[in-house]
Amino acid sequence: MPKPGPIGLASRRHVRTRPAELSSVLEGQIAEICRDLAVEAKRMRTLQEQADELRQTIRQWAGYSKTDPNGDLS
């Protein structure tokens, strides 16, 4: 008794993508990945800016705390 092949293998044999179509599909996928990477890079820059602002605020707060041991800001 022969071993069954992977499910869907028969249908894949009949549907062959032409090289030009495959190239177009791959180009579309690469373009989508590039867009996604650009969005993520922008998000990372935004997060870095927010972290820098928070770091600066903490440094300012810590500077006030060091100059006044009682924590008074006046």
C-alpha cells in the first residue's frame, strides 16, 4: 500500500505559477515587508524620543530632589 502524500499536493501540481507571476507576487510581498519595516522603524524612533523625554524629566526631577533633601520645590 503506497504512503499518502501531503494533503493538497495533487492540487498544487495542477496549478503552477509562471515565473513572471511568481516574480510579481514576490515583489509585492517584498514591498509589503518594506512598508511594514518603515512603519516599525518610525514607531521605534517615536518610542526612543519618548524615552529620551522621560529620561530628561527624571533627571530634572532627580536634580530637584538632590538640591532640596526635604523634597520642597519652593
